[in-house]
Amino acid sequence: MNTRKTDKRAKGWGKKVLPFYLFTLLLFILTGCFGSKSAVSGGGGEVTGVGGGKNFSEPTPYGMTLIKRGFLRMGIEKEDSLWGKQTPVKDISVDGFWMDETEVTNSKYKQFVFWVRDSILRTRLADPAYGGDETYMITEDKNGDPVTPHLNWKKNLPRKPNEDEQRAIESLYVTNPVTGEKMLDWSQMNYRYEVYDYTTAALRRNRLNPQERNLNTDVEVNPNEVVMISKDTAYIDDEGRIVRETIDRPLSGAWDFLNTYIVNIYPDTTVWVNDFRNSENEGYMRNYFSNPAYNDYPVVGVTWEQANAFCAWRTDYLLKGLGGEARYVQRYRLPTEAEWEYAARGIDGNEFPWENKDMKSDRGCYYANFKPDRGNYTKDGNLITSRVGIYSSNTNGLFDMAGNVAEWTSTIFTEAGVEAMNDLNPQLSYNAAKEDPYKLKKKSVRGGSWKDPESYIRSAWRSWEYQNQPRSYIGFRCVRSLATTASVKGKKGKK
């Protein structure tokens, strides 16, 4: 992943906490070097190999399905009748991965929002300005040795808050000036996370030892050569605003590849009126995310940046509960454009996520939630989005890979598309800096949505949106690379 990197200053979130997955990786490396008790003994002088430890058999993640590795002719081979132009086509191979069976719902995204809310509240309850209950923070381990301060999630929030605790709770809410209703202050829902860029750190040109940067022994190495790296950094200023910066500086150590981000993660509920001018959609704006009636509908109004923040939180949330086996588990992320199309086409590589080119079955039932006719959004049984999973799955066990909402991918959008990518696990990634031209912030979007016609919901159809632009018709789902390509235990996760 070609991410730019980050330093960090963040008020209200405590000191920098080193990524858990970085420590587990280092532990894995050390145990790999020193963990075998019979590495050199036995075998009568013959090399017989080293017996490893216990095999890690990865269970099926909750709500995900396994997409087995395979081959795909990616793109639209025939000239597109809508635009009259050829789209990039290429033979590619993709490794196996886990993928969410459905798009991320309002309910699941609310869990993220509420986690951020409760983490802010715990931080404030430990603040002397709000009573200073230090039991909401952990500052030492079980042996009494100091550790980097972090939240104590085992400490329950107060059911009968005292005066100071009530002030802390109320500080997270605002009052609607018209209705007098208490509402969560969305502007405070900022999530800080860190991602270590292993790919960039592994590049030979970024080796700390200059002698290792070029293996050609005919080339004289300059020991004083300065390697410049880019590093993303984010902090909250004195006025409570998120400041994101990208700095260029000389490579100085392994921590230069640690990215830090702060993202306001509350969905933009105003997309329902901003996307559709001269349209009466205020009801969706007020209810779609907040009303429990829409809990099983796909979350919308989420930017590419917010979707990435959700993936980072979901990873951290998982790793904290795994214990020792966490070192093998890959992090949640957005799918690449190639992974998305490969998964959507199903086992037989169909043009749509179903077996034929028809839009409905013999009984007249539509296969997806899209716009079947000019202005007749209801012809397929829905007006806007629909509950996830109500249409049949494709042969990979995935629902709504066509229509409902279009979906973010991790891939930067270029006209060249797959032609500019490798044919093995193809990907083009770029985390645009704030000062970059806006055209560099285009991300590929796949699948079409509830408002799109038939042509847009084909598995190979390519579209895009700017990474900071929320829409009422774009959502996302997560993927996770396999810990191993060996056999996978467990049944499909329950919904």
C-alpha cells in the first residue's frame, strides 16, 4: 500500500499508542528465529527441515465469506454501447480473501460511532475537569509497572451519574434550537488511528543501511546518501479543528513509516438533499441513519476516508480480543478494484452477479435494487436503498454486488485502469496529500446503486468519486486477506 506517512499531535486522545499489530509482527519474527528447540540437532547429519509450531487454522470471520483465489479477464471486452468506447481489459490472477457478505449497514456503522463516543466520554471522566476518575484509564500493568496510558473498557459507564459525570455526558451533546431535542454532537466524533506502511518500509531504496539499497556490486554506494520520505501527520488544533499535513523529511528510522490519521467519522446525513436538488428528501436526511427502522440498510454519506477509518477501527477491535493468534490475522481494508470485480462476477465470471443477462426472473422478480425505468424507481419494489441481503446472493455467497449502493474500493481511479496494474493481485493505491491536485483524489467505485440504470450495475463497469465526497448512493464493504492459503476451518459467520 503506497501510503504517505505521519507524525502526530492529538489533544483529547492521550499519548501515541504503538500499533498492536506491529508488536505482534516483531514477536512473530523473533519466535520464528529462536522458537525451535531442535533446529540443528538430529537427522544424522542430513538436512531434514525444522518442525514448526502449531498450525494456525483461520476461522471464518463473522459475516464474511471466503473468496477463493482464481483467474479473471477483468474489464468489458465488447465496446460499450452507452459511451461508445473500449474499457481496459486484462487477464489477472487474484489470491483468496475474506469479504463481507453484505454492505456495511447503518447498525454496524453505529457501533463504530458509539465506540468513538464512549471513548471520548471515558477520556473526559478521567479528566480532573470532570471529576478525574482515574479508574477509566489504565496506567500500569498487573505487576504495577507503568504503561502507556490507555482506556479501561472494563470500567462501566455510570448509570446514575453524579454532577461531574453528568457534565461530561452532556458535553457530547448539543440541543436542537428548534425542537429542543438533545442530539449527539457529530463534530466531536473524531477517530485517531495509525497504520504502519510495511510495503513502503520494505522497499530496497528505503533501507536504513545505504549498502543494502543497491545489490549491483559495480555501483559505488554513497554512504552519505539522503533518502527523502513523505509522512502524513494529523492533529487537532486549539480551536478543535482537524489539521492534516504531509511532510517530507530525510529517512531516519523505522518509525518514519507509521501513518497517523484523524477522521471525523459521523456520516453526512445532508447528502439526501445535496445530491438531489429540487427534491423533497428531508425525511431521509432526518431519519435514514438515526431511525432504527433503517438499521439493516447500507450506510451512506460515508467518504472513502471514513470507510478506511472504519476498517482500521474494526481491525483494532478484532485484535484486542484475539490474544496470541492476532499475529497471524490480516487487517480489514477496502477491496481492490480487481478483488471487487472478481468477487462480484461469481465463480463463472458472469457479466452480472447472476447467471444470465436478464434483469429479472421468469416470475418477474428483479435480481437487484436499481433503476429499471426512466423515473420509475419503484418498479423493482424499492424507492431508495433496500435492506441488505433481500435479493439472492451470487455464487460466491455475496449479496447486493449489483445495485443498492455503489461501493468504495481502495484503488485510485485512472483511465488506464487495469492496463496500468500488475497481472498478479493488481492494485494502484495513492493516499493524496491535502495539497495535491483534486484530480489525484479520485477513487474507483464499483457496483452501481439504487439510482443507476442497468448498464451501470454490471460487474465490470467502472466509476469514481473524490475520496472526501460523501454520497447518498455510495457505501462500502470490507475485505481481509487470508492469514494463509491453507485450508480454512469454520462455517460461514452468522449474521
